[in-house]
Amino acid sequence: MNDDRATTRRRFLGTAAGATGVALATVAWPAGQAAAAVPETDRAPASPIGGEKRGYTAGKFAFEFGGAAAEWVHSAEGGHATADVVTEKMGADHLSKKHLGNIKYEDLSVAVGAGMSKAFYSWIAASWQANYQRKDGALLTADFNNNLIKKLEFFNALITETGMPALDGSSKDAALIDVTFTPETTRLNRKVSGPVVAAAAAKQKQWIVSNFRLTIDGLDCTRVSKIEALVVKQKFVENPVGENRDYQKEPGALEFPNLVVTLAESSAESWYTWFEDFLVKGNNGQAQEKNGKLEYLSPNLQDVLFTVEFKHLGIFKLEPDNGAQASDNLARLRAEMYVEQMTFAQGPVVGPNDTA
């Protein structure tokens, strides 16, 4: 009997629930007894005096620069202050002292689609033409209710790297542009609040990696199925500015990547002809180089979202594509070309490569 009386209310509830089903839900326990009926391990942790902010996941990022309205971006990272740790020579105590070197700031990277403002894409276009434009701005982090969590301000930022997506005619993956900025300084402000008001594109164009069109002077590009990512890089030189322990960054040389494409061998006759003449026979002067352009298309395959133009292409490799899928039994070639210059533009570009 004593053991039976010692049965906890929790055990009673479990037994009664199994026997009576939902009827038990109508029993109203006094507040104090209800709390006592729940074991300590099952209770929610008590909030500290004064309450506690809820935990949150990294929800949304908005990017603002040059005094323009903030714009939502797909993802963002970097931009924080850091320093190298310098290890000194071992002393008499057989310990190596350590100290911090000069403060420096990580690059800030964002991934964007086809719905950013004209000003944003114009900044990219200017950087590809060595028209260096320093911008101040901020990266805003918000929760999923668009409430501001923190604000990372950056100053005198230059575009370091632009990555255009790899293209694949058989893929339906979303396409994104990766843009990396090198700021001279950043400042993190965590004492911020309020809603994030970011400009939304009127029509966020769907952009996938299978929608593209390549044209190169004198070459049959109708059966090009893949194009590797194009990453344009800007080198910088750092100049320390003395007692401030910060660095001034000056632009150096632009680096344009090779253009690497995969095409069906059945349509490669013009490619073989150029390769034989340009590489094997050595007719590879500037007059034998080619120009071209790559257009990134909207889902209707008519509207041009972005255009990358190529100046002075020279082919130096044409070989079987060993990575081609064997399931389709289609012979493919992989062509690799150097490029002396590339330009970027939002929308179509009308030039000598266009047909009437």
C-alpha cells in the first residue's frame, strides 16, 4: 500500500492516459501541482531575471553601398577584423612569447542573382575595365522577420574578385554571381535594432545555369554544352598607414581567366581548323586571335540578363573530354583559350559579333 501511494502523479497520468484516452485532458490540475507533476528533467529551463533574447539562425543579408537603398543578397560572409599571431624567439625561460601583428580586415563576399540594382552591376562592369571605384557601405544581418541583428560597415572597398557561374546545358541549378570586396577597414555594430528596409527587385528574374548563348568569330558554338566558371581577379598592394595600424589598398593588375568550353565533336570542324592553324602551324599573331561573347539568358531564352565580351581569344588546347558522361554515347571535346580582356554588362551588347 505504501508503495502504491508513493506512485508519482506522472506515472498516474501515464497510466490513466492509456486507459481513458482524451478524457484525462479535461482534468484541471492546480498550477503548483501541475508543475510538481513534471519531473525536473522534463521542464523547460527557467528564464533569467529580466528575460533573455531568443536564439536565432543567420537568416537574411542585405547589402548597401554608396548611399543607395539596401538590397537583399543570397548569401554573405567575411569582412571581420583579424590579425596574425607573431611568435618570438625562445627566451631563457624556454618559452616563446607571442603578440599580435597589425590589424587587418577579411574580404567581404556576397552571392547575388539577377535582381540587383543597375548600380551594383555597373560597379562590377567598371572594375573589369580597371575603372576603380571605392565604395562605403554595410552588410546588414536580419532574422527571418526582417529585424536587424547586426550591421557590418565597410569603408573604401574595391572589388577584388567576380565569379560568373559555371554553365551546363543539362542542369537546372540556380545561377549566382559571387562578388568579393576588399575593404580598407570595417566596423561591426551589434547595438542595432529595427526593421531592415531593403529594396526588392520589381521582377526577380529566374536565372539558371543552362540558359546561355556563346558566339565566337568564325566558330560553330551551337553545340557547346558546358562553360567553366569565369573568375576575374583584381590584385592589390597594401600600404601600412602608421599609427592607425590599418592598411591602404591600391589596385594592381587585373587577371582574366581562360575560357574553357565543352562541345560535341560532331560540330567541331571549325574548332579543329583554328586549332591546327593557330597552334600547330604557328599562325598565332594578333590577327588570328578571335573575339566573342557569352550571353546569360532568361527562361524564355530571348532576354539577355548579362553579357561577357571576350577580346583577343587564342586557342591552346583541344582534346577529348574524358569527363563526358558515357551514358549518352556522345563524343565531346574540351577547348581551352586564353583571353586578353573581358568586359561585363547588364543586358545585351550590340557589336560586330551580332548577326542581322
